[in-house]
Amino acid sequence: MAMQRVEVVDVTDAESARAYIDQTVLATFCRVLAQSRLPPVEVMRMLASALGATYREVVGAHLDGRCPCGWRPLPAKDIEALHASLADAAGPKQPDDLNTMVIAGRA
């Protein structure tokens, strides 16, 4: 297997983290879709499964106090929040929503 090039990215806040994750997930989706010829929804299910497995692994590292960050997982609430985030992101956006509008210029 060939080594993949790791790109150094400056992730300094929530906005840059979101943009980096969005770009990474989309690039991964497109690569798997093109190479596998699987249906798009199947690849999306795989992404959702990978996210669930990542959550489970991170919870495992936090339940026994190995991580010094102080986060305490609440699986029922966390999974509910993940479901809501997926539904919100996947659903149609209202065109008049100020959060989705592109800034046209400066005043």
C-alpha cells in the first residue's frame, strides 16, 4: 500500500476545524465512491458507521479517566445530539436563513 501524503492544516478554532473536517469527509467520500462504484448512500452509511465507531472509541478512553481533558461522556445524550446534528446537516436549508447566506460584501 502506498503512503498517503499528510497535509498540514492550521486548525485554530471551531470554524477552521469544521471546514477541515467537512473537506476531509467530502474528499474521502468522493475517493471511495469513485474507486468502489458503491451506491452513494452505502458510502454514506459507512461514513456514519465510522463516526459511531470513533465515538465509541473516544468514550472508552474517557470512561476510565485516562484522558486529562475532563470530558465525561453521556452516551444517551451524546448519541441523541449526534442524530440531531446529522438530521440538521442533511436536511434542506431555508434560503432565507442568515446562517446559510453568503456574505456579499462590506458596508
